Amino acid sequence: MGERKDSLLLLPCLPHKQGQTHLSAWDKACSSLSLIIMYYFAVPCQTALQLKYSYITAIIFVIQLDKLFICRREGMEHLILIEPQIEYADDIWEFRREILEWDADIEDQFAGCMSLDVCKSAEEWIKICSLRKWEETCGKAGTAVPSHMYLAVRKNDNKVIGIIDLRHHINHPILGTWGGHCGYSVRPSERGKGYAKEMLRLNTQNAQKLRIQKLLITCNAKNIVSEKTILANGGVFENIIDVDGCTIKRYWISL
């Protein structure tokens, strides 16, 4: 059997966030596929046995990749939004620790998490979330607009994956301009798996229950990931504004 092209297929490197020390399951799968393809093209198959081995390796990889897709899809189907509860206090605090460690250089590191960064305990934060739900008590929690806070919990292991809030209205100079109806943060160790998209989708259902007709969602113009999350949920671009030197994109999601 003749030799294949004695050439090396060069694939682009996977994007890697500065300071990131882990790869998601998807990143690992893509890396493995890259290595297999590079080996396949770089090493000539001189015998039928070698070619058969290459085919078997490729088939095994496809099976594993299919399992990965199934796991990711099931993870999305079993993500729920619930209001903060004491039983999740330890995991909420671990979520906070991850954000502080991983996103130390990010200004808006606790997007959608209210005052989690300044609270002295998860229990204190849970009480503040409860106060902020009602027009009559939200002022005691330091806000003029009532809002609901939700934990994004993965049902199969009861783990807090993210946090997202929902403001009942945006009749406020900041919220109506660039704050919007909701903000959200995904646990650093669980990023890159599509959870933000599902969290926002589930939150649109909560908004419908509050009879909100459309959501204003904003993001930094440089935050491509957040923009994709908004677009995936039907966000329609309105305009770009400047807020203290920061370029903000405004999107509306009709409900």
C-alpha cells in the first residue's frame, strides 16, 4: 500500500483564558481529536494493520465524543433555577471563593450576584436576597428596585453551577440605561459548557411569570461569550452606549 502524504496538518490552538489552569471536557475532547488527526497525517501507514488501527482509534473517539454530547445535553436538561436556601450555604461560599480566585482581575466579577462579594457569610447573603424580593423591604437591602435571585443547580449532583438575578422592572436611571433586567455568573470550574445560555433561558420563563414583556440584557462589547449567550436566547441588538469609557451593547429579548 502506498504511503499517504508525508505532511503535518496544523490545527489552531484552543482558546485559553489567561490565568486558566484547567480545560473543560470539551476542550480535552477537541485536543484529543487534534492529536489523532495530526498523527494520522504525519505518520505514513505502510501496512493494512496500521491503517486498521487508525480506523479503530477514530471510531472509539467518535463514540466517546457522542457520550460527551449526551452528557452535556443531559446536564442542560437537569439544570434548575431555585431561590437561595440554607442547604446550599457551603456551596454558595465555595462558589464565591472560586470567583474571587479565578476572576480577581475582572471588575464585574460578581455579575448578577448582588452583594455576595461583601457579605461575611452565605447565610447573610441569603437573608439579603430575601429582603430584595419585595418592594416594601428591598430598600433595607440597599436597592430601590425589587429583584429575585436564583441559584442554577445541576440536579444530578445538586451542585451550584451559577447565580442569576431578575429585576422586576428597570424604571431606574442605571438599570434602564446599562444595568438591564438581569446579570449572571457561572462558576469558573463549570464554564465553557453552555450553562449561561440555559440559565438565561430559564430566567426568561421566570420573567414571564412576573408578566415582564421584554428583557433588557447588556454586555461589555468585548465580552463575545456573553454576547453569544444573549443572541442564543433571541436577543435583538438595539444600540451601543458608552458608560464611563466602557462600551456596552444593549439587547432586548421579547417574551
